[in-house]
Amino acid sequence: MKDQTKCVQTRDKDEDIACINLPLYRGVIYRHKDFTHQPGQFAYARCATPTTEALGDLVADLEGGVKGFTTSSGMGAISVVMKLFHPGDHIIVTADLYGGTYRYFHDYLQEYGFEFTYVDSWNIEEVEAAVRDNTKCIFIETPSNPSMHVTDLAAVSAIAKANDALFVVDNTFLSPYFQKPLSFGADVVVHSATKYLGGHNDILGGVIVAGNQELADKIFAIYMAEGNNLGSDDAWLLIRSIKTLAVRMDRQQENALAIYAYLKTFDSIKDVLYVGDPTREDYELSKRQTTGFGGMISIRVKDKTKIQKYLQSLKVFSFAESLGGVESLATYPWTATQAPIPEEQRNATGATEDLIRLSIGIENVEDLKEDLRQAFEQA
Ligand SMILES: Cc1ncc(COP(=O)(O)O)c(C=O)c1O
């Protein structure tokens, strides 16, 4: 079955009622059948409800994994996965990544004795050179956030495997509709479901997908102990949102392809960063490991003193954080999403002070182009 079909197939499991949609199970507790807890039997919502389990299964199916777990947020997903590791373990991380993930790693896990090395993961020699005897994990985002560097998934997986490290990919930017890291050797995938999976900027959630049963068992034990599960209402809404994942992402990409080309003609803009740009060095790599380029574009402006004016002039785009929803957004990473990362690291990876990140929505593309024109060329 193709992804477009899988996305809409989460139905009632009760064959007699046979509702076309999955019912919402709000209940926290479920009657025991006997003293043992059988697989597939529900007991308590911190472990799973039929609704959260259906969402986990759906995303696992789209990612090609063995089991999916739903969490209260994307950071909740990342924090569960990091409990697979221990103080003294060394973790290699993409240097250009979501600032909140950096904050969690640096301000908390590092305090607890985890060791981190931030690398340009799109440069495979750098990843290889960062490996130490105690390296237990390589954690990447591709495309990177917000500088849009593309990391070779198969090459990083080979390094991880050769060194007995787990390979974890944050697949938020492209979603399983465009990128399936497990099929290129990743062990675990995490998502901020708040973004493309949710798609409407109205649900906070996360998903973890395990690539094998042993990891699924370990992740389940941690997540159940920590109490990180998503509420059933939000899980149900996410299942509904995913029904339109394919059409939303196709449309967001179609708009993004037109907009990146249009932005290249602006006098006020010096650089347009979009992974679907065929002149990029990593274009062939993107084509090899993804089925689409997504809807995220970053731009570098010539005059950074005008950035606030540009953002305030936008009328269709909203000047706001986050990404992946049907509404187009313009974010200023320097003071928002990337602020927790040291300036030196941001500048080195290209997440510079003159950069604006655009999340392209599903609006009429001519309206979006006109909005960008009046804001950037006239402000
Ligand atoms: C790539 C990426 N990963 C993880 C997160 C964290 O997700 P959440 O905000 O749902 O906790 C974000 C949030 O912006 C993100 O952009």
C-alpha cells in the first residue's frame, strides 16, 4: 500500500460497528482479564490507549519501523530516546539543529555527565573524526535547521554501525511522506508531530519510531516509566491530521518550488536556501534519499537592519515560530528557535543573523508571492 492510502486507513477495529474513523478512547483505565498483562491488552493510559497506540502504529507504518510511541511533544520524544544512554556516553550531534534540542542536550544532559560533539554532519569526514571509544549515538537532523544542509543518511549509518552506536534521526522537517531514515540504516526516528504530522498549528505532540523490537521494548519501558504519553484527544486529532499529510505536503512543496525560484529574483535577498534547488551540490543526494524536498526555505537578506520591518510588513505570512502547518510562517531563528545555541556555532553552520526561515503553507501561491514581494522589495 502506498503512503497516500495508508494515511487515510485508520478505521474502527470493531468489525460490527465498522465506523470509518477510529473511535476516540478517552478512558485512562481498562478492566483486567486476569493477573497477567497480555500483549495488546490495555491497562493504563500512561502505557497506551487504543487511540495513542493507533497513532503510533500509523506513524511506524509510514516510517517502516516496528513500533511507534506517542509523546506529549517533540521534545518529549527526544527526551525519552536520550534515556537509552547514560552519563559518560558520548553523542555526536548535527551542529545546525533545532535550538530547543541543543538546550536540552547542553543545559541538562551535559550537566548530568553526557558528552556531546557538534559536527557538520553533512561532512562525513567530520562525523567519522568525531567518533570516540565511548560514542554511543549519532543524532542528526536532515535537512538541517535552519541552514538546510543535507546529511547522507546511509553514510552516517555506516559510521554508527561500525562503532556500535545508535543512529537517531529527527525527521520533523520532511516527515515520513518524503523521507524514511530507517530504510537508510537509522535505528530510531523522532518527530515533533506539532509540525507536518499535525499540520494545522493546533496540536502539540511527538512520536518515536523504533527500527527493531529490542529497541522498541527498551523505549516502551522508559516512556511508560517517565509518563510521557500524549493525551488521547490529541492523538485522535493527529490521526485525523495525517489523513491529509500527503495532499498537504505535496501542495506545500509545489508552493515552495515556485516561491524559492521567485525569491531568487529579489534585489533584497542574497541567498535562497532550498533543498529542491537543482544547482545545489547535495541535490543528487536529496533525490537519492528522499521522495520530496518539503516546504522549508531559508533566505539571507542583504540588509539585516531591515529584517524586523520585512517581517512586520508581511500580511499573509505570519511572523511566528514553528513550521509545517497549512498557514505560511516567517521565523527569525536568530532571536527565536536558534537563540539557545552559541553565536559561534550558529555562524559556523550558516544560521546567521541575516537569515529568515519560511515555512510554506497551502495558500494560493500568487498570494504568497505577492506578500513576499510587497514586504521584501518595498519595505
Ligand atoms: C526539528 C525539530 N525537532 C524537535 C522540535 C521540538 O518539538 P516540540 O516543539 O513539539 O516539542 C522542534 C520544534 O520546533 C523542531 O523544529
